[in-house]
Amino acid sequence: MADPDIVETACTRAWSVYLLINRGLDENDARRALLKRFIRKRWEAGNSEAEFLAVEGLKYLKSLEESTRD
């Protein structure tokens, strides 16, 4: 299995992009922990490319937004 730092790298990238898109959002928003948990589970399932995990993480964050609107 790949280096666990991939989780941290993917999470940092996804969260940075998400903060750029959602200006005014607190850097320590609870969604960050959810994102990290999501990325870690994907990594544990065998996805070991940081860029792929970051994109999947952004999709996940978007789905959280949509679920709160419903």
C-alpha cells in the first residue's frame, strides 16, 4: 500500500481549492474532518493517487453542500 502521507496531501489540496471556491469559510470548518475521513477511507480501499483522491474529495464536499440544501 502507498505512503499514508498521500491522505494528508490529497486532503490539503482539496481543502485549499474548496476554500478558494467558498471564500469566507473557516479554515477549521467541520467539513475538513469529514473530508479527511472520506479520503482516508478511499485510500484504504486502494486508491493511492493524491490527485485522484483530491478530486474525489472535492466531489464529496460538493455532495455535502447539496445534501444540506435539500
